[in-house]
Amino acid sequence: MENFIETPNLFIPLSDGRKLSARMWQPVGKNFFPAPAILEYLPYRKRDGTAIRDEGNHPAFASQGYVCIRVDMPGQGDSDGLMYDEYTEDELSTGVEVIEWIANQEWSDGNVGMIGISWGGFNGLQIAMRKPIALKAIVTVCSTVDRYADDIHFMGGCLLTDNFAWSQQMLAYSSRPPDPELRKDWKEVWKNRLENQPAHILTWLNHPIRDTFWKHGSVCEDWSSIDCAVLAVGGWADLYTNAPPQLIENLNCPRSAWIGPWEHKYPNIASIEPKGDFFKETIDWFDCFLKKNNSNHSLPMMRTYINCFDPPNGRWKSRPGRWIKEQTWPSSNIKKIAFYLSQDGLSSTIGSGKKNIKTPQNLGLTAGYICPGMRIEHELPSDQTKDDDISVCFDTVHLDEDIEILGAPKLEVEFSTDRPHAYLIARICEVSPEGISERISFRPFNLAHYVSHEYPENLVPGKVYKAIFDLNHCGWRIKKGNKLRLALSTTYWPMIWPVAEVANVELNLKNCCLILPQRRKGLSPDLDQDQNVDTVTPPMEHKWEYLISPSGKKSERINNNNQIIVETYDNFGHLKSKDHGLEQYMQVWHEYSIKEEDPLSSRLIARWETFTKKDEYEMRVITEHDISSDNNNFICKINLKAFLNSQIFHEKKWNEKIPRKWQ
């Protein structure tokens, strides 16, 4: 007999008359009544989209005495309403209302926690900023504290191509219908969604700097706004590596960070091993703050995995390394060491002379996907040698001892350019004696943002500027006998959309250095190593069958127009519920093209197809994006088609030009 009971669907009434669809798991037994609750609040459809993951996590939490509630946000899944953007006032205020509703139910003891990864990790932090009385603790996974500087839209002020790809993905996700079994008015709800569906990219491109649009929902705007307990979880292979260290450094509430080698996944279902016992960590955290009413915890401030060199091939595999812990953060065990950029490489002495950087547009093909874990295969960085060969590289000599780094490397440069806009992309790599190069960390930087992301300035050609910027946080041990490499470029395609003109960046080496956060040697194992990682609680069985298994592929070629073409295909599998019979099927194609010497040849063509089937109804949605740019504009051609039983149900098109600003 299962020690929980499930309510597959219930509707939560809102004060404005709308209702939100939810799925609930409750513990069985008088000892668990009333009980604390765990909320996960997402746009990704609890009926099918996240059902497998939900069925793996929430029943396990419920078996430990928690009521678990997975809620579809307004305008998504089987819920009422419309969704016009990420993290809107409606989304967040409604989240607060849902927490209040939970706290007032007869089965609730009034204590609520939130879990969430990515979007759910973001809105968990953002809702915590609003201080709902019942919200006592959150577990935020793969999230950000700064929506401009550290999200899928911009990085370092540079435009990510995933700003376009993510817009299209959300258009495809949000255009799917409710389950006809749960809503008699499903056709009207679906039609209303389709008619009001926004093309998010048209909004996001109009906010190219860190303005009030991005400050909304950014925790770093007011660290003091969060007073509930925060467990911040991340993975070094993910896009969102910076939030856990930043949260534990700046928050004043009970807090702890846990960072593994993982991709953009919950640690217990990550493809990169060693996996993490997300179930145990979450239960321990909530037991402390939801059941025991403790004001603190016994965890170190930081527990993390330190990666070691492993020849990369872009595919999922187990990572060599070890678990360590830091009782405080920032840690007194970490000191800054400087490597100066010189004509001979990275040196302990200050360099001299100049170095020019002007790289071809096709540099970046070894980068992998910006956010590994969101596709099927070929997402991780591969051997960096191909990109290193056309970058400007600064190497150390072969190291005579290991160097362990933990934190954010920092690059200081004095530079001039020949154009008003230019990017500088920095990668640090570990290079074996055989010449294999593995990326440790990276960061692009828009040099026009040398003052700040809020107040950029056009660069005056020939004028000398100074810039200091952090690379992404990392935990890494560089092996004795290998080299440390700093690789610099002005391009990084297809991860970063190029500036309009080919730019040369000239460095004055006298005032350029790389600063690493080196962790001191000789720490005792008792103080240093985290040993509590022996077992991982597996997720519970889900209730879906694969009619078609997931698959993916990636290819590169040069066409007759001398364009470098990168093509990816991801098939997320055809699934059918064993419980209610709903079927879902998603596949996506991306084509990135560019010419080696022409930034204005950059183009992204993408297509998403989603298929939903219930009884006699077959619902298909096709979205297409064709993105290009000229000197002055981004050109966005977007199509949305929805079919009901092979007949057009709704069609919508956008053909817009958005002015280029600071890109």
C-alpha cells in the first residue's frame, strides 16, 4: 500500500474568479494531519509536461509527511488566464495567493516550502522577496539573482542566441491546449491563448541594457527582501553557476549552497555523475524549517564538487573529482593569485607591448549548448583546441603543482577598439601535455558596458579604456603537469550573436591580468571533505510509456555560399500516460549559419512541433522562427500554426524589425 494519496487534478480558486489547475499528493495517516506543504509553481504543464519528473519527486516527499502541490501558472496547462511574459506581477502575486490558499486548508499546518528548478527556482526566490507569512523555506535549483546579467537572454551585456531560441520554445510550450478531459471549455481556452500569444523576443530585444524591465524580479536589487531559509542548488555544467555563491554571500537569512558537477537538471536525475541525493537534501532542509521551526541549520555554507581534467567529447559522462565543504563564504581558505598577460603567455611578472584580437565569426563551434540539460545530446563543450587555434591564447608553463580554484575568476584588461561596439570573450582552459583543451569557465563581455550594464557608452575608436569583469563561478583542480590557458576572442558563434561590424580589440599587456580564486592546500580531511554522499535516493516510478524514445543529433557543414551551418535536432520522445491516456510528442530543429568574415550573415532558423492527443482529439502546434540582422535592426519572422484533427485551428504571424542598440 502506498503511503500517500494522489489527487490528479483540483482547481484552486483565485480572488479574481480565475482558477488554477493543480496536482496534489498527501501523506497517509493521522500522524501527518495537518501537515506542512511543498509547492512547485510552473508554466510547464503538470498534466504532461513535467509529469514524469513530478511523479518521481512529489510522492517521495509526500511519503515523508508533506502535502505536495504542483500548480500550473495562469495561462498554462489546464489553468485559467493568460501569460504575457516571464515573472510578471500577475505570476508572482498569484503565487503569493496560492501560498495563502494552501496555508488555510484544513490539511495544512500553515507552513509552506517551495521547490523549483530554472523557472521554478526563479519564481521561488521572487515570491520569497514578497515575504508571504506561510513561506518558511525554499529550495531553488539552477536559478539566478540577476535576470539581465545571468539568464538565457544576455550574458555580460552580450546577446545570447538562446534569447531567440528560448522565445520560440516558450511560444511552442504556451500554445498547447488544455486536456479535454479536465475542461469542457478547452477549445475556448485554447483559442483564447492562441489569439493572445505573444512573441516574447519582440519584448526582450527592446531591453538590451539592465533597465527596470530586468531589475524586476532580480534578487540582487534587494538582498534584504528574503528572510525565509534558502537552499541554493546548482551544477557546474549548467548555465546558472553564479547564483548559489552569490546567494550565500549576500543573503542574511538561513542559507546554504550545494553545487555538483550536474547539468540543468535536478541532481537526482542528472546525466552527469556523481548524482546528488536531492530527495534527502530537500527533506532535511524542510524538516528543519517547516517541521521543527528552527531558525538555523547545521550545514556548511558551501558544499561543492571540485571537477578534475577529463578529456571532453561533448557527451554526458561521470566526472572525476571530489566533494569539499566550506564552513563560511566568502572563505578564508581562498586567496587571489594573479597571472599577467605577456607576450610569452601567462606569467608571474607584468607583461609589456600590445596584443590584437580579431577573430573569425565561426569561432565557438566547440562551446556546446549554453544551458546543457535542456536538449537531448551533444550539449557539453568538446575539446577546445579547434577554437583555441583561432583565438589569442595565453598559456602558463606546465604546472609544477596542482592548483585548486573555487569561485569567480576575474579578468582585468586595458584596451582600445576600432569600432564603437565590440565583444571580448574570455575562456580559461586546462591543457594536457597531448594538447587536449578542456574549458573550465568562460564569460563574454560587451566592452561598451565597461562602466556598467545600466549605462553603456559607445566606444571611441583608439581611446584607451579599462574593464574588469568576472568569469562564471567554477570549482576545479588543475592538474600538475598540465597548463592553464586564457583564450580570448571577439566572437563566439553560435552561442553569442555577433556585433554588427568586425571589430579589433587591442590590449595593452602592461595592464592586463587574470586573477584566480585559489583554494589553499593542506586542509585536513575532516574540515575539507564532504563525506555524506554515499547513496542517492532514486526517483519513484512514473506512470508513462515511451512510444518513441528520445533522440538527438548535431552536424556541421559548409554550404555552397561558404556559410558554416550548425544543425541540431532533438526529439523529446512520444509519451502516453498509463493513467489517463494523454499523449505528448515534441521535436525541434535549429539551424545556425554564418560566414567566416561577415557578422551580418548570422542567421537562426528554428522549428518546434508539439503533438497532444486525447481520445478522438489530435492537437498539433508548429512554431517557426527566422532571425537575422543588418547594421541597424534585428529582423524577426515568426509563425504560429495550431491544428485540431489536421484542420487549421488558429494561425498567427509576426514580421518585425527591432532596432539594434548596444549590440
